[in-house]
Amino acid sequence: DVKVTQSSRYLVKRTGEKVFLECVQDMDHENMFWYRQDPGLGLRLIYFSYDVKMKEKGDIPEGYSVSREKKERFSLILESASTNQTSMYLCASSLARPSREQYFGPGTRLTVT
Amino acid sequence: AQTVTQSQPEMSVQEAETVTLSCTYDTSESDYYLFWYKQPPSRQMILVIRQEAYKQQNATENRFSVNFQKAAKSFSLKISDSQLGDAAMYFCAYRSGNNNDMRFGAGTRLTVKP
């Protein structure tokens, strides 16, 4: 079974803090994704990585950065957390071909106070 | 840019009955893939069913089937013999076959009544 794990299920941070969200997959997938999930808006892509050290901006990259130093690990970084970044963050991975489905992690519910 | 629209924020169905969730999309591409994902409460999102745009035949997975109308850009999900475990958020998703574009709809929350 494909497993995608995220470092925290729940996280509470203060405004201005630097926040790291970690994602690890164990199926040697080329692609990894970070989404933000908000009610009524569905999932919005923040960043996408198709290979180690390679990344592409998604629809809402502002205020976020990513790091992929190893194939199995994809990190999302909030350089200076703000209250409008309070949300559910989902990590996903997939094989390179677009026909292949994504496998999702359990999500991290981040609250910025 | 491609968009995916789910016009039903909430739906409910009686156990053992059939329900259809709607999804429309907008694209100018000919090569793409469509997916329905299920997100149960407090659990991970999982794939329900997948449809390749080049295939005319509608995909089926046990009690789940789709009605893919390519010209109308419609991709609805039918759940037959609904079970309590089908209660979840359902997301329709579009994936381009030409680039890395991936779009999700806003989701439909399905309630199954015993």
C-alpha cells in the first residue's frame, strides 16, 4: 500500500513564526504536491514537484516555499505565518504519468493565532 | 485555465438508494483525465474512480459509475445501493494530459440516512 505521511495532524502557531510542514511518501513517486483545503473552495494547489530539487508554483504560492532534497520528502514552509494561512494542508504524491491518481496524506490542520 | 464546478454543496441519500453527484469542467484540451475522490470524515482522501477522456465507455467500479459526457463537459458520479460508509466529501478533479495542471472542484458533502 502507498503511504503518504505528514508530520503533524494539528499545529498551532503564532503570527510571524516560521512553520515547516513535512510530507513523506514510500512508493518512489516522482510527483509530490502541496494543497490547501478550505470550505467551499475545494483543494487549491500551492506547489508541485516533479523531481528532486524541481518545483513549480501552483495557483496560490504567495507566502509559501517548498523544499525537495530527497525524492521521498517534500516540505512546505511558511516563512512568516499569518492568520489567513489558517487552513487544512494536504500533501499528495503520484507517479509521473498524468493518468495516475494521487495518493493523499492525512492532512495537517494549521491554526495561526 | 481549466475550471471544475460542483454545483451541489450538499446531498443526502437514503441507505440502499441511488444518488448522483454532478461535476462540470471547462477545458480546451483534448487530452485529459477526470477523477472522483472521496474524503471520509477525519480520514485520508482516496480515489473512487477515474475516466480517460479518450475513452467513450463510462468507467465503473463496483457500486460507483460515471456518466461522462465529453461534448457537454460533464462528469457525474452515480452511487448505487448507498451505504453508511459512503458518507463523505466527494471531489471531482481534472488532470491535464499535456502539462501538470490539476484542478479540483469545491466538493459535495454526501450524507447517507439509515
